[in-house]
Amino acid sequence: MHMMDWNGYRNQVLAGVGGIGKITPDTTRGYALLGGAGEKTGHLDAKTRELIALACAVTLRCDGCITVHSKAASDKGATKEEIAEALGVAISLNAGAALVYSTRAMDAFDALER
């Protein structure tokens, strides 16, 4: 059993984005232009870009991004092990960001006038 119906949710997200595109097509065209920019450089392959996108999706806590980029990574040939490794990077980054921001909290505390 899965946490949620990811396939159904992905379809809902894509339909919702399509609806926004009908109202404001330049917004969705701009978004698509950003998303497609990386493939024009040829520096990273499509699977690697999707693994990065999936790790970013986890870091951003975006379920819509998770379902879309999970499918895209799978479609590009990513294995479960590659997904797990990419997610390990996201986990590490989130822990690192918490550590770095902890120094900011400590600095804010230290800056209090006592």
C-alpha cells in the first residue's frame, strides 16, 4: 500500500497546471522554457537532470514535483538505487541547511540585548 495515489495525484496536478495555462499561457510557457533550458546545453543527460529535480522536490517538500519528477526519472531510465542515492543527497543537504541555519539562530540569540 502506498501513502497516496501518486498516479492520480500527478494527473490532477497536470490538469491543474493545464487549467492555469489556459488562463495565463505566458506563465506556463515561461515555466516550460525554464525547465527545458538545461537540455539545450547538453552538459547533463536527461536522467541526471531528473534525479536532481527529484532531490530538489524533496528539499522543497513539493508533492506535485515529487510525482512528476519520479515518473520523469523512471521514464529516463533511473533505477530505484539511483533514486535512493539522489534522495540521500537531498537528506544530507536538508541536514546541512538546518545546521547552517542553526548558526543563524545562535547568532540571533547572541545578539539579544541582555
